[in-house]
Amino acid sequence: MQITSMRMDKDQYRAALRNLGMSQHTAAGLFGVTGKTSQNWALGKTRIPGSVALLLRYCVKRGLKPWDVL
């Protein structure tokens, strides 16, 4: 499995959270950011860090929960 892009847009972020059964609040806690930051990612107001995109994509492809990987 190869994940080639670390860029993730707001729609991809929201879809990944939905696929993983995660709320924006849960994602914020997992990634060590505020709820407002996670909300800004979901609204496209700020860029989603590559590390967040990479982990979310990996987990979606493998059917894993992020906290099982970290």
C-alpha cells in the first residue's frame, strides 16, 4: 500500500473522520490540538498538517482506529 499525497482537503478530512467514527472533538484530542483547530481543518480555514492526513489515510485504508496505531 502506498499513500502518495500528504495533502488533505476539508472534505477528505471530514470523510476520514466519518469513516473512522470520530468526531472533530475526538480528533482534536488525539492530535493534541484545540477543538477550534480541528473545526478550522473541517471548514478549510487552515491547512491540515501532513502528519494528520497521513495517519488518517493509513487508518482508513487499513480499517484501524488511530489510537490503535499511536
